[in-house]
Amino acid sequence: MKRRWNKRLVFLLIVLFALAVREVVLERGPFFLRPGLHMHAYVTNTADGTVSVIDLVKMARIATVPVGPSPSGVRVHPKKDEIWGVSSDSGYAWVLDARKNQVAGRIPVGPGAYALDFSRDGKRVLVAASGSGIVTEIDAMTRQILARGHAGRRPWIAKFTPDGKMVVVTNRDDATVSLLDPVTLATLAVVPVAPQPEQIAILPDGSKAFVSSGGSNAVSVIDLHTRALVANLMLGGSAASLIVKPDGGELYVPSPDVHGLVILNTWTNEVADYLLLGMSPTQGVLTADAQSLYIADSTAGRVMPINITNRQVAPPIPVGQGPRACAFTPVEESLLLVVNGDSNDLAVIRTRGTPSLITLIPVGQHPRDLAIKVF
């Protein structure tokens, strides 16, 4: 006598099998890149002047590229298969060919450069050299210098406004911010701010710039339309980094001094909230939907997940020693990468479901910055 299968049972088994397959795919999202597509992470190593190239499908380091002493400010070109950065000690910007894992060019920018910024269309690059007081604008397609302009003493960072109509530069030794013409780099205005200005966060609509202070517990607010200081917001502790919400409504400021996260209302220019996190919260990254924020605690060796909507802190995720720079993989933000500056490795965290550490990948000595490229 033939066994007759219960149709409901068969249907249930099919559904359960489909859900199981879906869970595996979600768990291993980046492993299922279409053929010919690569996902690589690039980590600068300050001790030996190299960049470690990590294959995020194989979960292994596949190359170590010498780029120059004290590499910093690594960024992915938005339009080309290139990785850009600066060599702070040698005074040039370098370009790494992502397909060949070779340096394709070096552009002189002056000593003491720490970061660079791309225009929204990826055609121009800005670099401020703190050792010379010069801001350099580069054609990203030809790698030729378009303009040089003077900022104040020891310019720290130069950034384009989102509409590309202005350049904002922090002058650390002057306690000022220079506003420059984006084509000629001529000075449009100089705005006094809190001591030792460093990092810059610009609202998506280009209306305001928020500037951290290395010499006080303030964040300065600049109205970019009137080109004037609006306020110096006191945080209670120094700002380790500045993270803008995609809609521009809030600014998230990790502060090791207050062991937590200070939340600023960017519309009213006031401190709106505070969350206790741990020992030394420093850098972090926000999901594209602005629902979750992950903050690295450099002393405790862990990452703190935060639900931004209800202001709740989830259980910490242990990583390596001295975690700092963080970035999501572009494929559905399924992985969070964290550079561990003291244990010389890269932590890979699965963000789907309950966030957890997948693996630690060795990199070079004293890693600092991180960028991720899919090509």
C-alpha cells in the first residue's frame, strides 16, 4: 500500500526549507556576490606605511601595498575603481588602483595632510596641508592640480559643502574656519570658532557646519548662508567624532570624557539627549535608515549598538583592542567592519539578527583608517 503524503505537511516542509535557505543567504550575504564582483576593505597601517587589502568574500588579506609614510584619510572614489589617501609625512596624496592593488599615482599636496574629500560628482578632490597652510584642489580624473589656496594656520580638514558651492576648512592654530570659493580657493570669509577646531560635519542641505574643538568641550555651529558663528554648544566633554543623521535633524557626538553619546538637535542648536555608553566611546557609523548606530569603545575593546529611535543601548559586541574606525559593507549593510588599532586586526561583525563577531583578520602595524569598495 502506497504511503500518501499529507498535502499540508508537504507545504509546511517546503516553507520551512525556503525560510532556512533565506536565513543562510542573509547570514552569508556578501559571500553571494554575483560572479566577477569583488568586495574589498582597505586599511591604512601607520607603522609601516602600507595599505592592507582584505577580500571580504574570502575573509583574508590578499595584498599589502606600500603607499608612503604615515598613510591616512583613505577614501573610496565614488565613480572610479580607485582608493585615495594621503601620506602625512611625505606630503602627497596617493591613488591605489583597486583592480591591480598598485599605486597608480602620487600628487604633491604639502606636509601634514591628514584627510581628503571628494566633491559629490567625484571629479574634484580637496586636501588641506597643516604644515604649509595650503589647501589643494585636484582633478580626480587627470590627477592634475586645479587650484591652491591659503587657509589659516595649521589647516586640519577641508570639505566641500553638499552643493559644491563652498569649501569649509578648519584652522587649528587660529581657532577659525575659512570659507573658500570652490573653484579658485579664494577666501570668502573667516569665522572665529572654539579653540583648536578639527572635524567638520555639514548638514545635507548645506545650511550649517558643525565643528569639533580639540581644545575645549564645545561644538561650534556656523551658518553657511550668513557666514557667521551661531553658537558654541557645550557638551561636557570633548567630541571624538561627528555623525550626522541623513535627514540632518540630529548630530551624534561620542565623547570619551563623558563616557557616552551626546545628541544635538541641529535645527534648534541645542543638546537634546545623552546616552551613557562605556569607558571611551570614539568613532561610529549610522545605518542608512538611521535606525541603528554602532559606536566603538577604544578602551573597553567593544562596539555598542544603539537603537536611535527609542534611545536604547543593546548588549556590547566584544572586538579587538583599541577599536576605532568603523564602516558597513555596501551590500545591504550586512557586515560591520571595525579597525582595532592596538591588536592590529580587523573585526568583522554580522549585523543581521543579533549582532555578533564573525572573525578577526590580521592587518599591518597600528592600523588607523578604513574604506570599502565593491567593483
